[in-house]
Amino acid sequence: MSFWHRFRLFLIGFIPGCIILFFIINKTGCTSPNELKMLELQHQYLMLGNKAACKLKCLVMIDKGFKVNMRNFQVNYDLSDVHKKPYGIYYLQAKEVKDARYEFIAEDKDTITFVNDIKLLSSTENCQCDTIN
């Protein structure tokens, strides 16, 4: 068998394989662990602690708006403790620094996303929520 004959047989198998692979990868796409965790946290039931509910009032936002805004956040794994028992803790920061008004920590409790406190980045002078236990 000559080189050109082998090369032609190789291309007969390689080109259809690449086309099939292209269609398989094109449908599923690739997602990062950060995107997967954010999708999971967004689609779970949202529970707010007392401090978080108070600070949402200071931000003039309702919990449904807060949940919609979660799509603009990403997990900072350097500040998170994902292996904490019994539930992992995820520190969420805004993707765009200029749009950031707050940061928060979310606990992933199986089917519940629990937010105990929200860190306000902009100064809200009339917000007295830090006195709440």
C-alpha cells in the first residue's frame, strides 16, 4: 500500500468523524462549573434571613428582583467554602464591577438557596440593618 492510498483511507474516516463530532459538540456546548452552580442556585427556592430581607428593603428591591439579578453574579471560589458541612457556602460577586451594588453569601441547602446577609457596597445612610441578629 502506498502512502497516498493510506492517506486517502485515513481522510475517508477522519472527515466524517469530524463532522459528526462537530454536530455533537455544537448541540450540547460547554459550561463551566461556575455557570452550572449559578444555574442551580437560581433555580432553587430562595430563602432570605432577617438581615438580608432588611438590606433588600434598603436597596429598594423585592426578593423576586433579587433572584432575577442573580444571573449577573458569579461564584468567587477563593472566598467560598464549598465543602463545608452540612451545606456548602458560595460567595457571589457581580460579573461587572461597575454594576456592583452588593455581594452576598449563599448556602446551597439541597433545594433551597439561603441568603443570610448581604454586603452593601454603596453607602446607604439610612439603612440600620446591621443591628438585627
